[in-house]
Amino acid sequence: MKKTILNLILLSAISTVCLTACKDRPSSGSDENTQEEQTEVPDMHNAANALDYQGVYEGVIPCADCEGIKLTVSINDDGSFRSVYEYLGEDVKNTYTEEGSWKISESTITFSPEEGDVHKYFVGEGFIQVLDQDGNKIEDSGFAEMFILKKVE
């Protein structure tokens, strides 16, 4: 009987020590498992700093009175551009060229020709897309694809 009581007391003491050791303790600054407060880093990823957008782009954009306009745009490393517009169709053999400078802001590249109006394009991975007069993407699903120029060089 004495042995049983002694075993119960010993078992109680061991249980108390184990349970006390498992309790959460306030952590000190030197604890290796301490999680540091993480600061959220803003995503600075955009076309201006992430894409290789210089090069030559081609596509055929819609035309009101011809079969289409083959547009070739060269974006040069020196800040210059050249756009060649070739009107397609049996009756039409008209080509004209624009040259000027460009600048990029986030995902929009702006072409400022030596003569004429400013043009804006959205820059994506391997393509540029003609934007409307207000600098917005053309959202009509069947029509939007017609304004994409693919990178060829």
C-alpha cells in the first residue's frame, strides 16, 4: 500500500513537471524561433523595368476604306521610333512613315512623332497594343485583338 501511494505521488510530480514545462513562456528577443515583423514590399514590377520592349513589332490593324493597314513599329534603344503604315488592298498602294521619340511610363509607351499626333500603346510580354485616343485599351473582345502588334525582332 505504501508502494502504491508512493508511486501515485511520484507520477503526480512527474506529470506536474511535464505540464509546466510545456506551457508557453514569454519569448525573449534572443530566442532563435522569434518571428520578426515583416514589412510588405510594394510590387514595383511594370513594363518599364521588367520587359525587353525595344525591338520591331508588326501587325495588321483595321482600316475603314481598305483591307487593313500593315503596321511595323521599331522601338530603338536611343529613344527614337519609326512606324511604317502600309495600306493593304488591290486599289491601294499607299505607305507612309512616322519618326520621332518615345517614352515609357509603367505599361504605356508614348510615341511623339516629329509631325502629327501622339500615339499610345500598352506594352506586354512580346507585344504592344494600340490604345484609344484617351490612352485606354480597346475592350471589345472581338475588336481588341485586331490592335495587337507582335514582336518580330
